[in-house]
Amino acid sequence: MRSVEDHVRSLEGLLDELERNEKTLDSKIDKKKVELERNEKRLSTLQSVRPAYMDEYERLQGELNDLYGKDNDSFQHALECAACLYVDEYEHLQGELNELSGKVRTEQDEQD
């Protein structure tokens, strides 16, 4: 009978310890929930706030895009001009070559 009473007392002690542990864990869970809610609110606030430099950044990004487009157009124009110069020079040299070929033929015909 005494062993049963001892066993009951030890089970009651374990039950009390279990209840204390449960309360401690519940308290920790509640603290973590509060912390999570606070952090979620802070995250929401941070996500909705627009950085102070964002307007300037977007303005500069637009200017950069415009300048890039103008620079690209200028570069394409320069390439086209260079190609025209090379074509003109080629045609000029081709004309001179034809002239010289004609003179050489004329001189050969005269010698024959």
C-alpha cells in the first residue's frame, strides 16, 4: 500500500512539473507570437515606405535612358557616315584605276 502511495506521489510530482513546463512553454510561445506580430507590422511599414532617394533615382534612370538612346543614335549615324566615306573613296579609286587602265591600253595600242 505504501509503494502505491509513493508511486502516486511521484506521479503527482511529475504532473506538477509537467504543468509548470507547460506554463513556461505557453509563456514562451506567447512572447514569440507577440514578437512575430511586431516584426510583421514593422515589415509591413518598411515595405510601404518609399526611400527618400527613389524619386531622384527614377529621374536619373530616365535621363540615363534618354542619353543612351541619343548616344546610340549618334553612334549609328557616325557608322553610316563612315560607311559613306569609304564607299565614296572606293568609287573614286575605282574611277582612277579605270582611267589608268584605259591609258595603259591606249599606250599599248599605240605601240602595237
